[in-house]
Amino acid sequence: QVQLVESGGGLVQPGGSLRLSCAASGSRFSAYIMAWYRQPPGKQRELVASVASGGITNYADSVKGRFTISRDNAKNTVYLQMNSLKPEDTAVYYCKQGNFYWGQGTQVTVSS
């Protein structure tokens, strides 16, 4: 059974930065695509960024140039570096492994 535990969320002012982490249990972490999703208040969950097992990354247009996804296979961890944060980035951020496994989410609030 895979477990994903996110951390690093919080309250930040517009223009600030946060770094989210997602630690995964279980084996074969390096074989899976890893992704970050977010769900703003009252809206549907959406893909933010993904990183394939080979390192190829993909980003939503709304975060390109501001967010960076990375993975450390030795630590079974995926990261999301978020810079130049905007109020519209406020959401619960979720980590996903492969097609089935989700973390519990971490709240990110961007507000002055």
C-alpha cells in the first residue's frame, strides 16, 4: 500500500515562495509518474505539474515560469517549488503517484 504525505503548505504573501514536499512509502517510486494537483475553493481539482520517471516535466499554463517540480528518487520524494505566488494560487495541493494514489493534501493560502 502506497502512502503519500505532503508538507510545506501555509500562508504566504503575494509574491512570496513556498516549497511543497511529498514523501512516498512503498517501493518502485522511481518507476512512477508523480504529479501535483490543486483544488481552489469551490472549484474542481486541476493538474499543476508532473514529472515522469525519466525526468520530463509538464506544467499548467497558469504556473509556467513560476513553479518547478522535481523529484529525488533516493528519498522517494517529489517537490514543488512555488515562486511569485498569487492569490489565485490559493488551494489545497495534492500529490499523486501513478494513476491511483493520492496524498491527503496541504493548504496553500496566498494573501496579504
